[in-house]
Amino acid sequence: MTDVSYRPQYRQIEQVLRERVSALQPGERLPSDAELCSEFGVSRMTARNAMQRLAEDGLISREPGRGSFVAEPSVHRRANRLMTFSHEMHRLGRVPSSRVLTRVIRPSTVEEATSLAIPRGQPIVHLRRLRLADDEPIALETAVLIGACAAAVMTADLAHGSLHETLARAGFVLRRGTGTIDAATATAEDARLLALRPGDPLLVERRVIVDGHGRRIESTESRYAAARYGLVVQFDVEGPDPGVAGAARGSGRGVHR
């Protein structure tokens, strides 16, 4: 069992700052790194790491020479960072909740066993929830988890609590994941649960999450009402192929785009 009681200092400061930010208005100034050092008795690097986490999540804006300020809330999530639904909605000043539709232990199907890298028929936890913010339906989420999670997941309050926090308390420390994002249209069931019309656009995210040992813990499909949820994608621009660039220089013509 992994000890999850310890958290680095910057994560503890980060949590305190998240709670402060939730009570402030956009544009309000936050303490400087030096002020955080004095308040928490930590190094400047530790304070900076805590603030950087908030900036990466879009909670604050850091302006050189001026300081750090509460950012305008965004309705989008960064695609390269998975934050729990509960934390996302708290960040936006909304009240998250869930309606548990299915929570059972059953044998895995071929597809589920493949996604979790377990033998076919091995027990899994099948969890299906309707995720809401301020009682407005946002997503229909279907998760399958390895059977070792059953004791924690089957008894947890997942109508108001976080699945990932439940797993962390049970010693399952999730580290990274891979996923795909597709467009789809709402089925009759999607429409009924998400208060949409059949055929309305959906954003469908499928992901597999592993722990620090590379063991697959969770495979999830989330079907979001596209008009109520979005993803922000950051990317690098790939440079031109060296052969193409060389040919352009040799011909005396630049490549413009």
C-alpha cells in the first residue's frame, strides 16, 4: 500500500492558494513569491512551483514586473493536463455533483480486458455517472477499473466525491495517461441524460490512466455536451524538413506560409 499522506510543500501551498483563488474575483492580486516565502517559511523555488501549477491550470496570470493575479475563469480544460471534474468545476466557481447510474463488479469483456491489460473475464468495477455542474448535466462518464479498486470504489460517496481522490486514499496513485478525443453526435440515451436533442454534437474523450509502476488502473469514456465543455490544446510548430529548406535556399526562393 502506498503512503499518500505525505505531500510536497509546494503542493500544500498550492492547495491553500487554490482555496484562496476560489474566493477572489478576477483581477485581484495574489501574494508575490517573496511574500509566500515569508508566510509559509519556504524557499523561493518552492513558492514559485506552487504558483506555476496554478498558472498552468489557468487559475492565475503571472505578469513580469507586476505580479500574479486571479485569471478570468475559463470554460475550457487544457488537453495536456487531467484535472478531476470536481476540481475543474470548483475552479470555475460551479458546484459539481454526480448521479451514479451504474456501479457493479463483473467480469471484463474482451475490449475492457485489452484496455486494462488484464486477462479476459477478470473482475472489473464498472462505474457510470452523469456529471453535473450547478445541476446542469455536462458529461456522461463510463469508467472501468481493475478489480483491486473494488473495495474503495464500491463504498465511496461518488455522488459528491471524486473518484481519483477515492483511489488516492486507497493507495492507487495515478501518474499519467493516454487518450483520444473525437467528435460524435448524441444518441437517444445521451440526449435524455444530457438534456440535449438527438444528433446534437458531443466531444468524446477516451483515456487510460496508469500508476507510477505503469500498471493500468482505469479506462474511461467521457461524453461531453460540446456546447458546455471544451479543450484548450497547446502545441509546438514543427520546423520545415531540412531538405525542403535547403532546396528553397538553393533556388533563392523562401518558403512562405
